[in-house]
Amino acid sequence: MYQEHELSEIQRQVKPAIILFLLLTVMCGIIYPLLITGVAELIFPWQAHGSLILSDGKVLGSELIGQPFSSPGYFWGRPSATRPPYNTTLSSGSNLGPTNPDLKERVKTSVTILRQSHPQGEQIPVDLVTASASGLDPDISVASAYYQIPRVAKERNITEKELTALVNDEIQEPQGFIIGESRVNVLRLNLKLDHYIQSRAADGNEYHSNGEDERSPLSTELVNIQEKDVFQGILFFIVLFALVVPVGRFMAHIYRGEPTVLSPIIRPLEQRILSISGIDGAEEMDWKTFAGSLIIFNILGILFLFILQQIQQYLPLNVQNFGAVSPDLALNTAVSFASNTNWQAYAGEETLSYLTQMLGLTVQNFVSAATGMAVLVALIYGFSRRQTALIGNYWVLLIRSIWILVPLSILLSLFLVSQGVVQNLDEPVTVQLLDAARSDGINDRVTQTIPQGPAASQVAIKLLGTNGGGFFNVNSAHPYENPTPLSSFFETLALLIIPAGLCSMFGIMIGSNKKGIALLIAMTIILLPLIGICFWIEQGGNPLFIDMGVDQNPSALQPGGNMEGKEVRFGIFQSVLFAVSTTATSCGAVNSMHDSYTPLGGMIPLLMIQFGEIVFGGVGSGLAVMIVYVIIAMFIAGLMVGRTPEYLGKKIEPAEMTIAAVIILIPVVAILIGTAGAVMYQAGTSSILNPGPHGLTEILYAFSSAVGNNGSAFAGLSANTLFYNIALALGMLIGRYPILILILALAGSFAMKKTVPPSEGTLQDHRPLFIIWLVFVIITIGVLSFLPALALGPVAEYLILIGGL
């Protein structure tokens, strides 16, 4: 038992913090991923091991991983930015900005080669000359496959009609008719082509398709916005909003300790964990003890993850024999994952062992998200209670947040495995390339090493916890993290479902669901137009490609638009939906390379971060900061009408307004000072990939992402340097913990107040007028704070682009 007279309240929390941290590490870092691995092995063994294509017991490749093809008798895939092309040991996009001269020259070179090999004079489909986000895209558009038919038919000495029939049999339609893009898997098509040539030589019969032997009869007259994408967007938000109330109600029941379907499992387990940890679940904390417990627990997480990276070479499950991570990178990574930022200045597939990913990253994905959720509940208690110093027990709220995250992660991870996300403890698989070494030296590779690992269990929680840390370098653009349009649909849904559900939970726990839904409506009013604007801009393509004979028009046969840094299976709409959602929620996962977006298209994700990531926001912390914006909006409105402002029956006085103002100002000041410092010194500017205004945007995005605890990047910036590892780690700490502590101080202040009954002069905080006013305040603060920096970065680059420079 603790001697309270000998130890301060905060000191008393050290031992429970250590024990609970160890218990959660075992549960979330060992039991959870091994459970997913075992179930995946039983139900989806082929997908769990990489969707490998076998012939006579020999592995020919993976259905999800592209291979390099350069021989004229094969269909070619997309340009790959990896070195060498389609290098699976280090996935990467080009990260070339739309105004980068290197991008223009590379596309010119690709166009010249294609023109020489395809003299038919047709416009070249855009995906055939633009690099994918992963460098491993297994697909090309249907239009790109059709474009190559004359060359391949001539080289293989077969008719174009035969080859068209073969291509048509390999067309994969959008899933459910509207999700994703029509596409052709290049490896499967070339394997089928080889098999056909061999069988034709043996029996002399021509190939007859089960379908058409003419080019697809689907309409190609769609220009600008495709109807499919509109329906896909409508379906997405119908599913999202249909889940808001059930998810919110479930979370409210968990936090209140009320019965749920999971109660027979989690109630005795919770009591056991509390007992072992020496925690009295009925004992609540004031805001200072709550904050102290939070800081102690997070310091443990940072230290543990840092040490784990230093000793991983001595630990098991290091099948690639990785050594220790450099101290500055290890510190950056430890702070990143503990702070729910999940910024990655390293490539997962060549840096961290399976054990480090499981014990370190997966655990922090759970507990950092749970910390944000616990702080939100403490703030809710601050409003729902009166004249008390107590705002809940951090340890209880942390554990109950885990009970929300783990079941959802199990469901999502198993679904993702069914789509092809890998989940195993195997060593990488080496395969013989189909188009192996050629005497002309165009392709001097013979083999390809296909990665493996327990990815699905980490991908699920990185999304549901709005964390963002990818198992592989290119995150959810990697075919082994996000293999199908349907997986991307649900990964994007996972980004938003808990933040949206928390709005409903907030309403339920304060006794007025409509007040929580009002916040959800305000978020949606900001989110939807920005998704639409970003989609419209990216679908318009790159003006510099127009005179090159590149077809950027969308149709049923190709996504069109600005396809640099995007995967064919996702196309423009799913890429944009993910990009805007991931920056709106502070997740940081990406399924496309933001650095290759058009200037104004890339500015939209940047703006979502700079709004404070409150448009849905990170789990817990996002809604908490949104409530801070509500306090500011109410205070300003109160000044305008000449009465003391209040929210949820609690008066907003100078002390609360001061705290709210500081919370809003911290990220603004930290981002601008960090960016200014980086552009002043060579250590900051030497990491820039793209010249001119785009380079400034890369730095501005990096500090916005770090301080905003987002983690996504304009990844052309080489961030794995001593300067950026230290500077961005500092930004992550400033953007996370002072704000959480101040939110807790705000909760403590409101909890001490008595509830004031509403009067005729009270601004109704769920009416349309309030919602519109709140949106206005958010946009005004967000845009005006960063307008000069945005003008020097993306806006200036846009003017350069439209000027054709």
C-alpha cells in the first residue's frame, strides 16, 4: 500500500505507470499481433503470406507487387522512382513537385521512348509516364494496356485482336462497380501472355476471350468529374454517418462502465489489470495529478522505444539482421510515436525489426491514441460536473480507451488481411523476375526480394488511432499495406470513424446529443468542400504535360489527372479523399505522395493541419481542441452582444479564455518559428528536393506536421538528418504535451464552476447560427495565421505553374 503522507500525489503514480505500461506492452505488442497472425494463418493464409503467385511450387512473384518490364514483347508497367526500379526493399515515390524541371524532363524522356515504340500517334495515357506513390504499383490503366497492344502484338507475332481479347480478360473493374478504378495487373497479364504464346506454339489455336475481343465498350466520354467518383463519395459518407451514433453510444457505455457485448471479457480483465497495477479505480484525480500521470506514462514510452531501437540487433524476430538505429533518429522516432505524431524519417522495411515494430510502434499506436481519448473524457467531465476538483482517473480512462481500440483493430486487421495486407513472421521471399537480365543492359536485375512481416495488425491501429506510422516506407500507398480500392475505402473510413463517433459520445455524456452533432456538422461543412476542391484541382492534371501529347482526361479506361505520386487502383478520388482525411484527423498515413500534388491541391492537406487538425481531428485530442475553438467563438460572441459568455452552462471567464488562447497560439508560433529557423540555415535548406517555392512548402509542411502531431510529409524533404531529427522532435513535444496539459487545466477550471441555467440571452450552441459562426472563427484563425507563409509557398508555385515556367 502507498503511504500518502510520504509521497506526493504525482510520485505515487510512478509505480502504477511502470506496471501498467508493461502489461499494456504485453497485451498490445505481443498478444494482439500474434492473435491476428494466428487467425490470419487459419482463414486467409494466401493473403497473409503476400498473395504469392505459384507455378509448379515455384514463386513467380506477388500479385500485389509490380515487377520491372522493359522488353518490347512484354507490357510495361509504370515508371518507378525506386533504385533500381521496383525495388521492394525500399519503396518510394519520386516526390517530384509539379514544377520541378526534373519531373518535366523525365516525362519528356518517357514520352520519347513510348513514341519510338508506338508510332500509332495516339495520346499517351498519363499513368504510363508518371511514377506511382510506392514505386511498386502492380497495375496500369486499361487505356495504358490498350496503348501497348500494337507493339506487343508485333513483337510476339500475334494479332492485335488476339491480344485485345487477352487484355480484356485481365481487366479488373472497380470493386462494387464504383469503388476504385478499372485496371490491369501487369505481372498477371504478362504471365498469361507467356502461357498463351507457349500453348499457341504447341497447338496452334488462337486465344478466344470469354468476353469481348474488341476494345472495351465502356464509355470514354467522361470529362472532368466522373459519376463513379461522385457515387463513391456519397457512399463513403453515408456509411460514415450511419456509424456515428452506434460507435458514439458504444464508447459512452465503455467510459461509463455500462454493460456492452464485450463486458464479460473486459470487466474482469480491467479489474485484474487495475489490481496488479495497484490502482484504485474508484479514486479520481484532480487535473494536476491527471497531467502528472500522463507525463510519467509517456516518458516511459519514449524511453522504452528509444532503448528498444538501440538493442534490436540482440533481440529475436530480426529476420533481416538490422543493427541499432542512430541515436538522433531513434529519439525522433520515440518522441514521434509517443506523441501520436508518427512522423517517420526512416524506411520501415530497411530499419526496424519485426519485434521493434510490434513491441515499440504498435504499442505506442495504442497508448498514444488512448491518451488523447482519456484527455477528452476528462474535459467532458469538466463540463458535466460542478464544483469539484476531480476529473476522472487517468489510468481507468486509458484502459477503457484500449477496450475501444483493440476490438475495432482486430476486426479491421482481419478485413485488411482478406484484401491482401501481409501478416506473418516470415523472412522476405526472393523470386526470379519474369523479364530478367537483358544483354542491352536496360534491365540488369535477375531477382526481386518481396518483403513480409506483421503489417496488418499495425496498419489497423495506425488508422483507428489516427497515428499514421507505416510498416513500410510509403505507408498506405504500399500494396502490402493497402492492396485494393476496397481496403482503401475502409482505411479511410477507419481514419474518421472514431473522431466522428466521439462527437456523438460527447453529446451523450453531457446529456445533449444534438450539441455533439452540431460539432460534427461544423467539421463536415469544412471537410466536404475542401475534398471537392482538392479533387477538382488534382483531376485537372499538370498543365506542363499538355503539349507533350499526354492524355490527362479521365474516362472509364483511365483515372487521368495528376497521377504523379498516386496508385492506379486508387486513382484521383480515393487518393484525395485519403489525403484530406488523414490531415484532417492528425493521422499522417498516406496512400499518395503529397509532395507531388499540384500546388493548390497540396495546399489543402497543409491547411487541414494548420486549422489545428480539429476537422474530426486526432482521436480525443482533435475534439478537445475543437471545444477550445468553441470556447473562443463563444467568448467573441459574448463580447459582441455584451454579456458573459458561457458554454454548456459554464461561464467562460478571463482565466479560461487565456488558457484557450494559449492552446491556439502554441502551434502557430512553433510552426512559424521552426520554418523560419530551417530556411535560415544550410542544415535546413540542404534537405530540400524541389527548388523554389515548393522547397519552402516542404519545410513548412514538415514543421506543421510535427507540431500538429500529424506525421504526413512532403516527403521530398530529406528529414533523416541531425538537424531535422532534433528540431522536429522538439516540435512534436511542444505540439503535444503543453496542449494536453492546458486542456486538463481547462477541464479542472470548468469542473470547479457551478452550472448556470440557460437564459434568453444564451447563444444556443447547436443552432445553425452557432455552427456557421464556429466555422467562420476556425477558418479565420487558421487561414490568417499562415497566409503569408502560404503565399510564399503553394500560392507562388501555382503562379509559376500556370505561367508555364
